Amino acid sequence: MLHKDVLAKLRPSSVDEWRELQRTMPDATWGRAEYQAREFAGRLLVPVNKLIEALRNLQPQIAKAMEISPDLELPVLRDLVSPKIAKMFFVSDEVIKRRLELEGISPMQQ
């Protein structure tokens, strides 16, 4: 889906060619491609409206955690909710944490 025309030109025919492509591609280009791939996959697999809905469903648990520890910081709260939400979408915890952060969604505000 992403950069199909460019990838068609770079399509390696062997593992060795793929390794050479990775080795010779500038870090900035490779990093940008990786970022775009993560963003695309994250948005496809975890749509923002479904992410917010999942957070709303966890509100009783989030409220209880906040009651027990009122000074709970946002990164810690993300760490707590991410595994539960990740299971709902069949993705890793890191995908959920990244989506929450990049979308500017706070589990405390849902």
C-alpha cells in the first residue's frame, strides 16, 4: 500500500539482496519508511474511534486505579491499560501506547 511504485523498483530477488538493500539505504530513509509503516498499520488495526471506545469500557478500572493512586502519571496509566486494549485489537502493548500518545488520547479523560 505504501510507496508501492518505489518498492516495486527495489524488490529484491533474494535474502542477500534484501540485506544489501537494508545495509545501503540511508538511515534517515529507512527510519522514515519504518515510521510510516508503523503509522499505517496502527491506524488500520486500531482505528481511533474504536480505541476511544475501548478506553471508555475500561473507565471503571481506570477510576479505581486513580482512586487507589491519585497521583498516577499518564505514562504509568498507559502502561496499565495498554495490555488490556492490545488484546482487544490483537496487537502489541507498544502499538496501543504509541497510538494513545500520537493521537493525544489520555486514559484519564475518556
